[in-house]
Amino acid sequence: MRYTTLSGIAALATVLANGVIAVPAVAGGGSGNGISVPCDTAALINAIAMAPAGSTLVLARHCTYHLTTAYSGDDGLPPVDRQLTIAGRGSTIVRDGLTAGAFRIFHVTSTGDLRVDDLTIRGGNAPDDGGGILVDSSGNLKLNKVTLDNNTAFIEGGGVDVEFGATAYITRSEFTFNNTTGEGGGLESDGTVTTDGVVFSRNFAGGGGAIGHESGDSVYRNTTLKNNTSSFVGGGIDMTAGTAQFINSKILNNTTAGVAGGGISNAASMTLVKTEVSGNLVGGANGQGGGIYEDSGTLVLQYSSVDRNSANGSGTSQAGGIYNTVGGAVTLDHSEVDNNASTTAPGGVWTDTQFTVNRSQIRHNIPTNCAGSPVIVTGCAG
């Protein structure tokens, strides 16, 4: 790769009267050429502000770029309003929490197209949405080998907020210890989102400890949601609108202190294919659906399992496996609901509407599999 170096000012950049470095145009942009950014925060800010559309910024290897003040408004770095690629090379961009005000790290505008590789984004603190990254409607985001860590948003999307009409494609990345008081501790997915090989771990939200989903269409492949927590609903994911597919994925050991959906809370259209929902917990009094809480939406399980989840709160906590209410449409296709537990019966499935069942089983749940439910799922005994 051929780099243009920002630090060689005399030969390769022009210093303007106001002190801003004018970054030279790079022929071909992100196709084999790049602008080398030294381990200096001011150089990073100047590069993002000035680089021509299509440029690739190559960060100093294993550098930590410290942000101490907002660039403008609630944005720590200049808003990305064009196509820009950042090659992180194991570097970190961090908001210095002890001295800095409240601002997010990246903001992708409606005309922006940001591609980031091999970078850690840490400590963003947005007073509204998207603590690490905010993607406006019509904006585009691609992340590969990116870690979103310890970012905070007051409203939604502690790590990343993908707004309605925006697009995100995320691969081989991690979301850890991000939080929000609203929806989506790790990710607020309201646009078109695809993940592959992504792990969401130890994120926190009011609803949807790992993921909040209030609109749009998402596909989560080879994605793991584990050890996330919420205050009210959906320890793993809280979905209220749109469509979502989990394929070859795992939703493990998530917890809500509220009353609905230790692993999943769904009121829209969700499909699980070859996906495991296990070890999740709804812990609030009269809690419902340790594994899955289904509320008037559509839920399809294909070659998937809901096992070893629990609803262990006080009162009438029910359905350690699946709780289905308000006429939700549930299909079990070559799937199983086994070894779940709840304080009161049934421990496996509670439903007010009959399931569609194809070569599936509900067994070894305590205190009962389906007994105590107003509707007994076809083929469910005990």
C-alpha cells in the first residue's frame, strides 16, 4: 500500500493560515492508496475533516487517540458526510472520560459512508443517541474487526445507533460494556442492519440489553448475545417493529430485572434458524418468558432450541421457555423447548393461541411443560 504522510508537512501538505492541515488528494481513494495519520489526535481530526471523498485514512499502528473536547455539538470527531475508510491497524479512539464533556465519537450523516477496520471505539457519551457511532437516515456504515467498548447514550444505542433508513454491515466485531437508559445497550437497529461473526457481551439498557429494534429489517448471522442485561424488558433483544432473522446464532445468559423476556422480547416479526436460546433469565416479580416473550408478533423457530431458561421471580412468574400473549403467532419447526423452569406453572410454554408445530418437542420443563397454560400446544404433555 502506498501512503501519503500527514507529518511531512513541507512536501505533502499545506498549512493554512488558521492552522488546519490541508490533506492532499489521493488518487484512487480507498483502492490501494491511503493517507497516513500519525499518532496525534489533532492530525486525526484534520484528516477526517479534510480528506477527499473516497480516501482511506491509515492510522498509526496500536496508537491511542485521545479526545478531550467535542469537535462540534455532540460529535467528538468531524461528521462523516462522504465516503471515507479508516484502517485502524489495532488503534483506539477514546473519549477521555475524566476531563471531557459529553459527546459521541463518530457521526455519519445522511450523505456519509463510513468504513472502519481493526479499531477500538471507546468511552463515547452521547446526550441523545449513538454513544460510539450515530448513523443518520440514508447514511451507511461498515465495521470489520471493530470493538465498541464502554460507550453510553442517554436515549438509545449505547454503542451504535442506526437510524431509520440507514444501513449498517458489521462483521467480526465486538460490543462490550455499552449502555443506555433507553433502548439498545449495544446496538439500536432501526434501519437495515446485517451482522456476521459479531459478539454482544455485558451491555446494559432499559430495554434490549444487547440490541433494541424499533423498525427496519435486520439479519444476524453467526452472532452471539451473551451476558447482557436490561432493567425492564428483553435482556438480549427488545423488538417492537420491523423484521429480524437470527441464523446460526446464540442468545445466552442474558437477564432482565423486569417482567418480560430474559433473552428475547418480540412484538414484531422474528425468525430463528439454527439458533440457541439458553440460560436466559427474567427475574422480576410476576415475570414472563425466561427465554422468549412473544407479544402479538410473529415468531418462527426452525431447527432451534429454547432450553435451560428461567422465570424465577416472585409471585406468578411463568414460562421459563416461551410466553406468548395477545394472539402472537408462533411456529415450532424441528425445534425444542426443553429443561426450562419457572416459579409457577407452566415452566415450558404459556400461550393464549395455538402454535403451529412440525416435528418439535416441549419436554423436561418444571414445574410443568404446558399444564397451566390457557391453551395447550399440540403434542405437549404435562
